Amino acid sequence: MIRDKLLTFLYLPDGASEPRSFAIRRNALVALAVTVLVALGASGWTVLHYSSRLQDAYKVELLAKENGALRSQIDQLDGEMETLRRQVSQNFDFQKKARILANLDELSNDVAEVGVGGPALGLAYAIPELDAGTSNRLVAAREDIDKLVRQARLQRDDYETIVARLEASNEQVRTTPSLRPVNVGFVSSRFGWRMDPISGRRTMHRGVDFSARMGTPVHATADGVVTFSGVWRTYGNVVEISHSAGFVTRFAHLQRRLVQKGQRVVRGDVVGRVGSTGRSTFSHLHYEIEQEGDRVDPMRFVLVD
């Protein structure tokens, strides 16, 4: 019942209690309803806003974890690519020697670099949530991978060319000194200027010294004919072998000589034993190569260092 803009409410309790009534002004009831609705609306907005911020915080935390995981994977990838880069570099060194054997011109550095491709930005743009540092590393890694793939293809194609040339000139291969003269030991002194171990003066070392135990077998590095087997004052026991294409190999400081002048040898034959005869301070093999009368670095021709 509405009376004088009052709303009267009748309350009927359970049991035998008498009914009760109370009145409230209509304006107050409307104000109360509006207040409740505003409060509910404000609470709802607060809950939604807080929920949105929680979702944003969760996304930020998730992206941070994903970036951290990606950085860890890139670190691992960097290590693996460094191994691949060293392998590709070693392949180019081997390839250079193989091209000499095949009588092919050396590959230029420009060719070995296989050109420069466009920047791999598409990969980074595809993941816009990446931080700048991770994005730059990802782009650099992709460019490195692309370059290594191009270099591997170049090496594969060049090996096919080398093999074809070598198969067509097997005689040249067998008579070019390309084997290691000893199968064990290590290079203790390379070709070039050095301090002489006896005089202490700076002198030109015209061969390569392989440090090895006394008596280690010394092998012919190519097919040829023994042109000298005897003793030199400074070199001690010496074996000299003449090969085709103007090559001569020389093995010095031998403990024993196992071939005679005029004897024909083939690659791998044992021609002597490592010693320390002549002007020598320790057990080793002094190995020389002459090409058309000029002494050259033997390691240019040895396929396996």
C-alpha cells in the first residue's frame, strides 16, 4: 500500500506471532537501490580490472620464461655452430691440399665466403614478443646457419670436381708426396725461420721435424726411385727419393736406412727408421720436399697433419 509516498511492508512471522509492518519512503528505497547497483557495478569493474591485470602479469611472466628458455637454446646453438665453423674451416684446409694434388687452382677467399645473403629478419618478426637482445641473436644465428649450409654445398660440389680430376690422373696422385712420413708422433718444428736448437741463431728451417720414438718406421710419401741412400755430415743417415713432376723427398737423421740407391718404392713403403744421427739433439725425422729444385713447405702437400 502506498500512502504519502511511503511504501509499507507487511511481515508475517512463523507461528502464532502477530503480523508486523514497517514503512519506508519511496525516495529512500530508490536511493538505496541505486547505491546498491552502483556498488555492485564498481565491484564488478574492480574484479574485471584486477583479473585483466593478473592475466597481463601472467603473460609477462610466461614470456619472460619463454625468452629465458630461448636464450638458453641459442647459447647451446652457438656452441654447436662454433664446432661446425671449425669443421668447415678444416674442410677448406683439406680441400686446398686436395686441389693441389688434383692440379686445380686454389679457391679464393671470396668464393669460400659464398656471398652474403639478406638479413634473416622474417624469423624475428614472426615472434614479436622477443626482447631485442634475443631477437638480434636469433637473427645472427639464422644468418650463420644459412652461410654454413652454403659453404657445405660448395665443399660438396668441389669435392666432386676434385675426385673426378683425381680419378682421371691417378698416376699424378701416386707420384705427388702427400702422405705423412710417420704415422705417430707430432710436428715439433715447421718449415720457415726459427731459432736453431744448437747454435741459438735465427736460421731458415727448410723442412719439417716430426718428433717420434727411436726406431719408428719412416714411409715413402709417393711412388719414386731412390736417388741417394747414405750419410751426410749434418743430416746423418739420409734417404732421398725422386718422383715425377719435379718432386724430390728427403728423410734425414735416420737410425737405419732400409733402401738402396736405384731401388723403386711405392707410397707407404718403409724406407728407414727414426733416429738422431748427424747434427741432432733428439730423436726425430727431418722431412724435406723439393719441387723443381726449390725447397717448399711439406705441410702444403700432407693431406693429414
